[in-house]
Amino acid sequence: QAGEVHPPGQIKLRFLLSLSGSALAQAVSSLLETPGLYVFSDILELPNVRELENGPHAPVYQLLHLFAYGTYCDYKAASLPELTPAQRNKLRHLSIISLASNLKCLPYSLLLQQLELKNVRELEDLLIEAVYCDIIQGKLDQRNQQVEVDCSVGRDLGPNELPNIISTLHEWCTGCEAVLCGIEEQVSRANQYRESQLKVKVQVETEVSAQSAPRSQYCKCDSLGP
């Protein structure tokens, strides 16, 4: 099982709430580099952070939104702040998590394209780092140029993802109800079969008793003699 993803602590959130303007934008940008921090919805929901969306620091808010719900391919250098090396690495980690949630066998070719890496060596170093960070568990298949993912941590759920999740849960509940009905039907049939077998047993025992009674009486009379 992959490690747990921890949201930003209350101390960090209270600290962010005390900031505004450029100080807040700088703090948010620094948080995007924080090791082990892979969920950002709590930060996005802070009222003062929301205010950044429509002000001069809107690009920082958009970058935060990207880290919460987007992937490396969504990053547009022309309209977003330049990524630091740590942020670039973090965004690639987040992209791996998103890919691993949909595919359990990730071809190197897909990863190289989605993460915009130049060679396999860089990719494998990044994947090994992701495993050591405990955001995915799996193994590298160098012969077949792919990574086999056993499990991965979760990311923030985007508003557009909720309907699909609700639909999936509804289908799961419907499937559980169908299985439960099938089990109840099998139990009912088993009980009916047991009752029918019990009736047959009682009937056979009754018939055997009825047949053995006259024979027993005959044997008794025969033993008394004339």
C-alpha cells in the first residue's frame, strides 16, 4: 500500500490566513515545493487565497490550481510563473499519480511524453524517486520499457470528477445489492433443500418403523410357540 497523503497542517493554514498580497503569493509558491505535500484543495479554499485569483497575483493562484487538479502537460509557461526545479519535480510526481490512477501498466513512451523528459535515464530516476517518496508502489520493467504500478496515493478531486465518482459508487452499490440478492436466493434454496431432505428422512424412518413393527410382532408370537 502506498503511503498516506497528508494535507497541509493547521499551523500552515493559519499562517497563510495571516498573509495577503505578495507575501501570500510567495508563501503559496513556497508551499508548492514542500516535500510530502501532494494535496492542495485546503489551501485553495482559504478566502484570502481565493482573492488572489482576480488580482495581480492571479498566475500564482492558477499555478496552485494546476498543482491541485492538473498535470505537467497542462503547464503553460507563457501564462504561469516559471517553475523552480523543486516545483517541476513535484508537478511531475503529481502527473505520475494521475496516470497511475487510470493505468496499472505505464509505458515509458507515455511517461516520457506526458512528463516531457528527454531520456529513459531521467525517467527511471524520477520513478525511483517517486517510489522512495512513497507516492507509488510498483516495479520497473526495463526489458519491456514500462512500470507496473501496484498502488498509488490519491490526489485532490476536481469538481468535474465528482459526478463520475458518484456514478461509480452507485454502480458499485447496485452490484453489491445484486450479489446480496443472489446470496439470499442461494440460502433460501439451500434451506428448502434441507427441509425437503429432512421430510424425506422422516418419511423413510416412519415407513421403516411401520414395516418393522409387524415383523417384530410376528417374531414375538413365534417365540411363544403353541
